[in-house]
Amino acid sequence: MSILALIPARGGSKGIPRKNLAPLAGQPLIAWTIAAALGSKNLSRVIVSTDDAEIAEVARQHGADVPFLRPPELAADESGALGVVLHALDWLAESAGEPPEYVLLLQPTSPLRATADIDAAIALAHARDADAVLGVCEAVPHPFLARRVDEAGVLTDFLPVDEKLVRRQDFPYAYVLNGAIYLNRCASLRTARTFQPPGALALIMPRERSLDIDTPHDLRLAEQLLTK
């Protein structure tokens, strides 16, 4: 099956200025995701979608394909990932003709994702003929530990919890999307207009490979993990 890896990397960012080019263990942040994608033999093409000429040049230097610059309206703070992916698929349909069967969205803010995670997601999609495989990791802290604070300052449970579940070891497993892997069948993505259609499968990843870079603290933590 043909699989397009799409790495979205706009020039603007709030938490970390020029985040996608921020230095991380001797490489720009985006380079880690490009390397993980290029390491897979299961991807037919690795494209970076960006509105920024400098990011485009850095991406090319690290081996990615940058065949177009994303239009400004798809690079604003409020721009969603779905529009970015569909724009790339439309561009490919017009320029290359044969569309890929799957698109793999790889956000550069997940630099610890490994090639093995990419290949595992593809293998799972192939084995189960899945419309979608999404990366998840264990939810920490557990949702049962969340609390509400009402207008009077009273603390109450956020979720109803069985009184028998007094030990954390007895809590059911809970997972959150980690943002590292979004593998979708293109036809399903166009129809459902969501990365998580009914029946989407989970690829459970370790928390140390699920770090999402959003703040300078996250960047420092990733630096420590990568240089260990």
C-alpha cells in the first residue's frame, strides 16, 4: 500500500518562537521527525508542508521533499491539521495523479517518536485493514484522580469513581492521544473529516516516546532524554 508521510511545520508559534527550527540535541526540532520517517522503508514519500521558506530549506537539507509552500490561510494559529492534510492530498492529486492509500501525519513536536513506531502503526493498519491507527500513551495522572472545584471552593470528583477502586493499581487502563502518530486511509479521512473515525485502532506507545513539545520546559526535557 502507498503511504504518504506528511510533516506539518508552520513558521509561527507562540510558546517557543520558531519552534520547528529550535535546536534540540544538535539538530533542529523538525529534523528528528524527518529522520524517523526516512528511516522507514514502508513510506512512499516524505513531504514537509510549510509556509516558511527557511523551514522548507532546512527540511530539504535533512532529506525531506518540499514540493510546495502552504498558503497563509492554512498557517494561522487557528488552522486545523485536517485542512493542512487535505491541501497536501489535493496538491498531489493535481500534480502526481495517483493518490496514496494512506496518509501518515507526523507532527514535528513529537521528536522522540521512533521509526519502529511508524512501522508498527503501518503493520497494524495492514493486518487489520484499518481506516485509522492513532498513537496513544498511558494517561498520567489517571482521569479518576482529576477533581472539580465549584464556585464555593468545594472539591469534588471530576468523574464518578467506584468506591471499590481505592487503590491506583485497581484503576482500569486509561490512554490519551499522544500526537505522535496519525495514520489514516485517505478515502476515509475525506469522508469522515476526522482523524479518529469509528473503529480507529490504538498504537500504544511508551510515555518516553510520547513527549509533545509545547513549552521551553518540554524542549529541555527532550534534550535530556535524547542526550542520555
